[in-house]
Amino acid sequence: MAQALTDNRDGLVLAEMIGPASGLGRLAVQAALVVVGVVLLAVMAKIKVPMWPVAMSMGTFAVLTIGAAYGPRLGLVTIIGYMALGALGMDVFQSSAPGASGMAYMMGATGGYLVGYVLAVALMGWAARAGWDRSAGRMALAMLAANAVIYLPGILWLGQLFGWDQPILQWGLWPFLIGDALKLALAAMLVPGLWRLLGTARA
């Protein structure tokens, strides 16, 4: 029975193990997951854990985890919904505020990282669809690549916005690497751990 269950899970992501497999029930579950995901992204973006050299935001952790748990399609719908709320002026981003939000904020210094968030969700979703979410080692590799996908447009955006004669890497990369390594390790353990718990519950 355990083998049959494993076979039935091939190609699935965690979100697809919740609720009905098809029909209106499935659509209702997906809609609820999108809402939960958007709220989680907004809440985690505002959480800052004190550490050296800069406070660690949990927004990236939420982005990587949702990408892995939701898969490419549902993950993209969720992150695009989150971006849409931000574009409408809602205070959902890490440094946004009632007086600094909307498209003006998104086109500022963090714009490239927000583009990277969308790309990272897609990458993590595809990695999860390929089964990399079942192994902490493979999840860590996928998340390392996803972090690079976040930083690349972020750094390029900063360089274009402020000029390459500025200390772009000091502003947008080096201070965040320690915190990102910790978040990567946590997320890389979380999703495979959930799969193991699910296997125990259903075996």
C-alpha cells in the first residue's frame, strides 16, 4: 500500500495533496490556498529578525517555501496576486508604508528583487514538480539557485537605477548572505519534512 501511495504522488507538489483532486472542490481549495499564500507573503515580509550585519526579513523564506509547496502554476498565481495588491497601494512589501507604496515603490530600489521573487517562485515550483522537494539536499540546491535568481535582477536593477560607480554589492548583496543562508537551510528542511509527515500519516 505504501508503494502504491508513493507512485500516486509522483509529480505532485504538497498543495496537490490537500482536498479533492478535481472538480469545484479542487478549485475552491486552490482559491483558498492563493488567499492564504498572499496573506503569508505579506505577513512574513514584515517580520524582521535581529541579527548581524542587518536584520533578517522572512519574506524570501515565504517566497521559496510557497514556490516549493504550491508548484509552478499555483505559486505564480499566488505571487502575482501578491504583487497586484502591492501595485494597488497596499502595504504588503518589506519596506513599504502607507506613504510609500504602489507602483512608485515597486519601481524603486526593490523593484529588481520583486521581479526575482516571481522568477524564484517559478523555479522552485518546477523543482518541486520534478521531485526535488522530497530531499533536503536537492531542496537546498534548488533554493540556492532560486536565491541567485532573486539577486541577479535585484543587483542589475540597482546598478541601472543608481549607477555602477556606486557600491551596489554592498547595498544589495553582501549584508544579506548570512541571513539568506539561514533561511535557505530552514526552508530546505521544512518541505521535505512535511512530505515525511504526510507519508507517516497516510502510509
